[in-house]
Amino acid sequence: MTHARAVMVLGTSSGAGKSWLATALCRWYARQGLKVAPFKAQNMSNNARVVPGPGSGLGEIGSAQYFQAQAARATPDVRMNPVLLKPEHDTASQVVVMGQVRRDYSTMPWRSRSELLWPHAQEALASLMSEHDVVVIEGAGSPAEINLHDNDFVNMRTALAANAACLLVTDIDRGGAFAHLYGTHQLLPQAERALIRGFVLNRFRGDAALLAPGPDQLQALTGVPTMAVIPMQRGHGLPEEDGLYEDAGGLGSATSGTATRRIAIVAYPRISNLDELQPLRNLPDVKLVWARQPRDLDGADWIILPGSKHTRADLQWLHDQGLAAVIQAHAAQGRPVLGICGGLQMLGDEVQDLDGIEGAGVTSPTPTSVAGLKLLPLHTRFDASKALRSTRAIWRTSREPGRFGDHKVWSALHGHVIDGYEIHHGRTSWADTARAPDAILVDDAGQAMGWQRGAVLGVYLHGLFESSAVMQALFGQQARTLDGVFDGLADVLDQTFAPGSLMQLLQP
């Protein structure tokens, strides 16, 4: 591989801060006037975005690489995350290769599948390296999982292919940071250890003097310097890549004394596309809470049903947990309920997946048809083809004059144009022939992709809260822009890495 230099972020564990640091590096190197691209050979996440694919088509990549591309001031494309695993069960994932679902890979044993996936990742990496000055690579989990090492192409096989200058980051707030760094370094083969150029202590809080003599002793043992100590970055504004990230006391930046609106996000087991909710988290007067049981919905002003990677199973979970009845009661009181994609499907009368599209190839105890919450007269069936679209849509009232104004919250959206994206197998239609919805969200072709009746709104469009117009209409304010977030991350690197050290990583 020629032309580009690669800087890779490895971690001592999942959640160490790899995505955060890789995103910050993308913006930092872009601010030096370099042409930068992100790369992650294989990501496992149900947070995905629609981006350009080969030719004139579209595909999907992990949201982390989408945001890293934006931080790098690059156009996101499928090469930046050539393999995406989207978990559907505890033991099965949908496999997306170069943006497209590959059902033939989904049922393969992990070890044999990895060897077939590596050539796709290697080709994508080589292509990016040939077109850029710097490629910022993110690893996955830990590179020192010795039981997986021979088949792990995401970490050191990628590092060797790119001859990457590697940073190894650890979360010092969890404790054991020096042991994690030393143990990870020592478990790597010598040729791979040689690529580790620096350690990074992430999420540090407290008296920095207490770190001594740890960094010096660690360098004496490994020959690797500690290049940066990054303070705890609360409220940095970047969406978390994996799972549910909960701050002490709840999710969100507002304290109980300043929050004027409490929004509950229903956290079913196969929740997806959480990154689109980050703008809500950045609002100073909104308190977000995760709802896993009925009492979590107490006092909620809004309830949001987000996306799901297995709608039928998550819908059944809502019924089993007793959450369905509480959501129905909330709506009956005229309080807002919003369903997005899988959440939209749950709001309807029934969700049908007669061909087992969700979790294809895996025996599931979930019925092929599950009763919905019956808050909107919608019927959803699953189709083998996946809808992947970047979409522009507009809110309009139904033919009944004034119907949009029936609910004080959603009426604020009337007439707004929204840019977003769709990722779904479901096909949904309005089933009430006697009465139209109060309002409809339609795309440029006039195709319905969202419906509202009273307090209940369901949309297929992801990215609603990433629209400045929507945030202004619903909350009277706008969240921090992503561009400002990325610059803030790069500023932290300027403050924590020694001057010149990040440019030195680009030297052979």
C-alpha cells in the first residue's frame, strides 16, 4: 500500500474510547490540511447510516465511521466500513458486506467466515490508502484476545497490512489501566508489538500527580511512552457507538433542577440507531431516561420507541414487560408518543414476518405475527428486499382541514422539509379506510413514510432530531452542530498530546 500513512486506534477493551479518539484524530489531521479518511474493517453495531456504495448504488455502514468521515471532512462511503455485523440474536448477526446484506455469510461459522471477509476489507483499505494522505483506522474490542487472534482481521492483521502507527487506549476510570496496557502489549506477537507507538489514558479524573511513576515504569517495561492523558469528557456531544451509555443519574445533560421536559426512550433488547437521539441528549433542558420496565415511564412527557433490529421480538418483549399497556395509557392521555422505523411498526395493529426475514437462518421462538400497540391503524409486513435510501420528506396535513393542529406538539412540524435516511425491511400501510391520518410525512414522490393521529406519530425517516428546523420547531432551540462537536474533540487532542507528536506518527 502506498501514498497514505495510517494511524490506528486500538483499545484494551470495548468501551475504552476508540471511536471517540479515532473521530478526534480524523478532525485533527483534517485541520492540518491533510486529506483524511476513516476505516474500520469490521464493525458490530445496530447503529448504521446510508451512504454511497459501488457505482451509483447505496449501502450502509456503521454510524461511527459515518461520523468519522464527517469529522475528516470526507464523503462517507461503504469502503470505510466494508463489513458490518448487525446483531439480531445473542448468537446471530446480519452480515453486511460493502454496504449490502449477505445472507450466505450470516449462517457461516465465525472462523471460516472471517477468512472470506478479510479480502473485502483488505481491498477497501488499499483503495482508501491510495486516495488519501492519512487513513485513521479503528480497531475492535481488544487486539490481544488470544483465543480469536488467528482469525481476527479487524485489529493487527489490518494494522500490519497498513503498516499503521498504533495508539493503544485504555479507560483509566474503570481501574487497572496500567495492567490492561501492559497485558495487552505483552500478549501481542513481537512483530505486532513493534507497531504500538504510544499509550493513551482516557477518561482520567482526579489528581494527575497520582499517576507518577506509572507511565515511566510502563515505558521502562515496554519501551512505549504514554503519549496523552485525556480528562473525562462529559457532554462531548459525540454519539456513543455501542449500546446504551448512561450517565450517573440518567441519560442527558440536564439536571433534575433544570430539566423542563422528561423524554423516555424505550430500551428493548434489540434497540438500534440510537445515535440519532444524541441531539436530544445535548439539549440543556431535556432529561432522557431509558425505560426497561413500567415504572421507568412514570412522569414522562414524551415516550420514544426507537429503531429495532428485531421488531417482532422487541414488540413481544414490550407486551411481556407490561410496557405496552403503560404506553397505550400515556397516549390515551394525549401525551406524545413517537415511533421511529421499528418503533413505527410497533405502533400499528400487527407486524407480520411470514418468511422470517428478521433473523434469517436462525430458529426463533417469536411468532411470525405479533399484535402491535394499536395506537395507529397501520399494518406492517416484512419483505426480503431492504429499503436503503437517503430521503427528503415533508410534513403535510391530511385532506381534513386543520387535523394537524389537533396536537400541540406535532402541529409545530407542519410544512417542514426534513432530510434523513431509511433502513428497513418492513412495508407499512394505513389501514383505516374510514378516516385519514391527521398528518402524513411524504417523500419527494408523494409516498407516505409517516403518519400522525392525535398524540401518536410514527415515521420511517431516521434523522428527525438532526434537523435544525425540527429541533427549533419542537424545542425552541437547536442542539450543538456536529461540526462544532468535531472541533471540540480536536481541541482536546491539542491540549493533551505533546506538540508535534501526532504529526510524528505519520513518519515511518
